[in-house]
Amino acid sequence: MIAELVAVIGPLWRERHQEPLASRPRRRAVGAGAKHKLVFVDRLLATLVRLRHDAMHDVLTCWFGVDRSTITRAISELRPLLAAPSCMPAYWAQSIMGV
């Protein structure tokens, strides 16, 4: 199930993440700058735990070993993608919509 979500949402997240970078001239080479401390799969897991169990951001910061702002940013980036109808796996659509 997580692998399906990663396969569906991963490219959308990467595309949204790259849009602002491509819209302006680069000052640094591609790959320069700070790296993500929370990889995409961990971002997705943190968002799912937050949405499913209503875990506090402070709890998630301890679990993933990152700053609170990183968790907040991850959730705010992925939550709209999870809500999009195009990201709904086929078996969820069948059970929810009766398709």
C-alpha cells in the first residue's frame, strides 16, 4: 500500500518541488545547496501518521529526528497531493465510490 502511494505521489511531489526552481535563473549548480533531512518516504509516513492518528508534530519530530518546521513543511506539501482524486489508489476508489 505504501509502495503504491510512493509510486503515485512521488512524481507529483517531485514535479511540484522542481517547479519553483525551474521558473527562475539558477544561482547555483544543480544539486548544490542543503539536502533534505527527511526523505520523501519519511515525509509521506509522517503525513499519514499525522492524518490517521492525529499525532502531535512534536511526537513526529522525535520519531524522525528532525526539526518541527521540517515536519510542518512536509505535511503541508503532501496533504494536498493526498487529497487529490488522481492520487487515490484504484482499490480505495472502488471501496469508497462503489466503482
